[in-house]
Amino acid sequence: MVKIFVGVVTKSLTGQKVGFTVRLDEWLKRNERSQGWLARKVRVHASLVSRWLSGERFPTPDEQAAVALHTDGAVMAEDWTNDRS
């Protein structure tokens, strides 16, 4: 599979999201949690969570730590950092 970098999110040529966006998106679905729920926990606007998932924005270190906390470690700060490099 060939991958290209689009913003901070790696996408395949088929447009499939890979990396932290998939982990976070899958965690939210598996745990029946909304982007709004996570936004309230992390204390950001729901649109910011949406931008993380689309690759438009990158969470700050404090936001990364809060996501890790509220996903019970399923999405760790290292996941965000590794995808950015």
C-alpha cells in the first residue's frame, strides 16, 4: 500500500485513515462515546475533536495527555507523536 502525508494524518491513496485518527475513532465507536463526550472530558470544543479526527488540527501535549487519560490509555500521547513524524 502506498501512503501519502496529508496534514498531520497519514492516508492511503484510497483515502483510508491510519494511525491515531483510527485509534481514536475506533475507541469512540467501541465505547459508544461521541466526539462531544470526549470534548467535554478534554475541555475543548467538539469541533476541535472533529478537526483532530479529520487531520486538520493536531492536539497540544496537554490535550494528548487528557485523551490518553479519558480513553484509558487506548490512545496514548506517543500515538499522536509517532504519526506526526
